[in-house]
Amino acid sequence: MPPRRCTVYADSDYDDDDDDNLTSRIIRCLSCDENYEPDDAGTCKECYEEANETEEELKRQIQDLKSKVSFLTLSSPLDSPSTTDLVLLPSGDAFSPSIPAHKAVLVSRSPVFRAMLEHDMDESRSGTIKIADVSYDALRAFVNYLYTAEAFLDNQMACNLLVLAEKYQVKHLKAYCEKYLISKLNWEKAVVNFAFAHQHNANQLQDAALAVIMENMDNLTKNEDYIELVDSNPRLVVEIYEAYLGKQVNTAATHAIGTRDVGK
């Protein structure tokens, strides 16, 4: 959405040399058609905030595009676009077909693959990389992302790809999955996403999930995922309460400062 614009109209009896006629000027937004006083400097608060939001969104889009271009840039060219030189195989499924790939792509996208393929390791000699604990669909989506920086996500696929991204240090994919999971975050998913994010070092998702949890502390003990977390990872439960108490202390301190300043 383009930013709204404001303009200035003047009454017919307005005289440029008469300061007393300044009050006869009408400031009107071309988008919302609202009128404003001259002291408002020709723009309304809504227009100003909307223009800033549009500018920030454009900046984010540009940054995302730059990041995507950087991710897709190869450190070395493909020897032949039509010929792959290795395959990836989900080792847990003996009936799954292998997924062809180019060594140059894997090396450019992942420092783990780079270390694996640029040294005399089994994967480099055999041309086959076995990936444990992954489904064929998730591995195929992972390889596709390495070529396109795109993926069709649902909650489960985003989690699967985030795990692979963390394992093979594909930061761009990890951020992509975190962004998706945060966009779908709600109270029902908050606790399980908090634990998942902690396990896989997804800091942005962890912070977002913790914020949702702290907004719903009155319902925390009724949450089934929380009850399971108490048994499976009590340390995380402690972290939740430490964060909540820290927030309460900060809120109380801010309130006390505000009250003191008002009393002066």
C-alpha cells in the first residue's frame, strides 16, 4: 500500500501578507480527506505513521532479497547444469529413492557439507551422503531449498527443515523456518515451540514463544504441553518462571520511577 499524502488548501480570502489569515488555511489529507490545523505541519499522524511503516516494510523486503541473492550465489560454478555428481539418501528408509544434487551447491550452502566433501571422507569418495532421522519428503524439500531458497511449509515441515538447517548450519533456511513458525505462533503452540526452539538453538522462535507464554501465565499450569515439560525438561520450566519474575520486577521498577516523577 503506498503512503497516504497530505496537501494544503487555502480559503479564497487568504492573503499571503496577512498573518492573521493563517488560520483560514485548510490542511487536508488526499487519502483520508481529513482536515487538520496549520500547526500540524501539513500531515496527519496516521499518514506519517503509515508512511514510516511502508518505508520499513520496503527496507525489510530489500534486505530479504539481498539475503536471498547472497545465499543463492555459488562459490564455484556448476560443471554441468544437467549432470549431478552426488546423491543424498534418507538412511532410515531403505525404500526411498535417492535425491541427486551438485557438490558445488552443497559446498556453497553449508559449511558442514563443505567440510564433508572437500576432505577425503567416505561421502566424498562414494558420492553418497546418508542423512539420518529424516523423511524423504523433508530431505527433498531441504535439497530444493538449497537450490531455490523457497519451500512450501506447514508446521511439521517447518520444524523438520529447521532441524536440518541447524544440523548442516544453513542459516538462511533456519531463519526462514523460524519466521514461518513465529507467524503461526499462538497460545496452543507456545510451550511446545519454546521447548523445540531451545533444543535446536532457534533463538528468535524461543523469544517469541516465551513472550506468548508470559502473556498467558494464568493458564500455564492447565496447558498439556507444560505438564509434559515439567517431567521431560524441568530446567525449561524454571527458565519460564525466571523470565516472568524478571518481567514483573522490571514492570514494578518502571512504575515506581513513573510515580516518583509525577510526584515531583
